[in-house]
Amino acid sequence: MSIISIRDVQVGNPNARWSDPFKFTVTFECISHLPEDLEWKLIYVGSSSSVNFDQELDSCLVGPVPVGVNSFTFEANPPSVDKIPKEEILGVTVLLLTASYRDQEFVRVGYYVHNEYDSDELKENPPAEIDFDHLNRSILVDKPRVTRVAIDWGTETKGTVASGSQLPPVPAPATFEELNDVALQAEEAADKIEGKSGQAVETESGKENKNTVANT
């Protein structure tokens, strides 16, 4: 069971100049109080052939995290050009937004990024040296790829489930649309559980257990 589920990520400036900062507004839901911070990172993939060129653009800590829906804005500077192979600056690359708890990464959201010149003339006849004053970037926000990983959230989170929030496992990667479909199925299941509050519920192991159901 994942304690945190991302509900939405809004990219503040999907079409921008190369030198503009990245801006993200993240909305997520927490179904059990987390006493420690979540660490969010923004990583720019500098090369398709080696992770040695990946750049961590910035990181931020969010927490302690209360139960419910939370939101924050995350900004980061563009990557350092001297750390990217010259031949891989133009074209398509990937931007990763990741989240970790207690040094355990539990989700990453990947976006394709297209870097190109702002005029047809430069696109058809690119200069020998990259002209960053005329370089634009476009983040393809329509189809983010969401990958979730099961982690150990700690014993203090066991037994507390927010109604309509517990999501069954989703094969990774998945899009936000696919995750939303799963959330609807989870809400239907939660309604059934809420009607049986206080009764014994059969677990996968065949043992009886009483779940605590909290209203959202």
C-alpha cells in the first residue's frame, strides 16, 4: 500500500526559453500522517546513453505531511550546459520529477522535453556552436509516465486508511489517466468497506483484521 498518491502535476511553463526556470505545482494525497519529510527532486537527463550526464537541478523537502490533500510549488534552474554532451543538447530528452521518503524513492514522473531553435532558418542550418539565446524548450505535458515503487513507510502508518484513498497496485509505468481510473475503482471498494465498518474483514492471508476507516 502506498501512503502517498500523486493527484496532479501542473507544469507552469511547458513552452519556454532554454534559460527560463522550470516550474511545477504538485498535488498529492496522504492517507496516513508521515512524521518525516518527503524529498522531491527534479532531474534532467543529459544523455540517452549514460546516466553520468544526469543533473539534479534542485531538491526540496515537504513535511511533516498531514492526512489529506496537499499541494506545493517547485521551481528549479535550467541544467548546466557544460555538463551535457554538445551533440545531445538539441532534440528530445527526459525530465524526471521524483519523490522519496526516508531515502526510498517511491514515485517518479517522467516528461519528454524537446529542445529546438526558435526560427526555421536556425532549425535548417544550425550553427556550429549552440546559440542558447534562440533556443526554446517544450515539455510534453499530455502524457507523463508515472512509475511507482513499493517502499517501507514505517510501522506507525499501519492500520489507518482514508476512505476512497487506498489504491491497489498499478503496473508501472502508468499515466495519470490510468491512475485516476484505478482511484475510481478504489472509491467503489471503499464504499463497501465503509458499510462494514467495525466488522471483521478477511485479509489476503486468510486472517481476520479490523481496518480503521477515516473520513476524508
